Amino acid sequence: MAAGQSQPAIRPARPEDVSFIARNILSSQRGPFPRGWFDIALGWNEPQCLSFVECTAIAQTRSWWHITQFIVAEVEGHPAASLCALPATGTEAAARAAIKEVATAIGLSATDLTAIFRRGAYGANCWVQGGEGEWLIEHVATLPEYRGRGLVQALIDHALSAGKQAGFNQASISFLIGNEAAERCYAKAGFTFAEEKRDPAFESITGSPGFRRFTRAI
């Protein structure tokens, strides 16, 4: 961290962070590309997507979009960066349950819900994720004005410590191929290449060839 800059305070996300977390979820899913998973699966404009993600962040279902799974880096009292960290087990089922819960709550029909899952299935052929027994770090994002301050490194250190305390010995992180800033950041944090999957159909939709996964011991 550069001289004269305050050390970040790392804390659990709180209900009042919901809008910040929702924006960071969308940002992390997009990376350097125009659209991310929620943009594509929902097919809505930015305010509508943000509102839906905010609902998933405070839903009864605790998916990897839920605020209880996130930690936040504050700079001078302002949320600046965040990530989620949780066990790999059950993440897909929880995500689907959260979407179904929110869709029902806001009055979407069964047809609407089916369409969301159908549009969102574009990544199935190239998604790579840590397996059973691994500690996942996902949805990593920093507000543009706070980048370059080492906030993500501080968050990752905190998340790895939490994983170790929870009894995990390996962490996994996945990101879009072509997100070079993320790849450099994770390599700096000690992660190394584990696998990748590519899919031409995925690339035609997103602009990214697919997903890459890094791991490291904790």
C-alpha cells in the first residue's frame, strides 16, 4: 500500500452494504467484458439487475450472493472492495434456490423462471469450480477509485485465514479467461493454474473464451 494511504479495515458485510455488494457482484461477473451472468440470465437493464441481485443478497437462502458470505474492505469508513468465501459444497443448488426464491417474491411466473435458467445455462460447458472439500473465493471486486491499493490482497489473506480456521486446506478461485487483472492479482496471492475450459458458444455470448481456475494450499 502506498505511503499516505490508510490501511483497510476488513469486516463482514452488513445489511446496509447490500447495494454495494450487488454492484460488486455484477462487476465481478463481468470482469473486463460488457455483460456478466446476471445481465445475460435476467436479460434486464442495469437498475433491474441490481435490484434482483440485492434481493438475492438478503434472501432467506444463503447462496454465494448472500451478504453473510462476504467480507468488505473499508477505506476511511467507506466500503471499497469485497469478496465472498465459502465451502464449495452445495453452491450450485443454493444459487438456484436463491433465484427461485427471489423470482417468486417479485411475482415472476414459472415461465419467467424457466427462461432465466435457460439463458443462464450458457456457461455450463466451460464453468470450472473447486470440488468437494475446497474453500471457494468468488465475486471479487474493487470500486474503480480504490484500485491499486492492495485491498484485494488484504481481503484474500483474510478469506484464506477464515478457510483454514474452518478446516480447509485448499482454496480455489475461478475467473473469466481474458481477465488479466484478476489473473495477476490471484497469482500475486499465491494461486497457481489448475484447469481451464473453453467453449465457442460461450465466447460468442460473453467475449471471453471460457473460465480458468487457480488453487493454492492454505
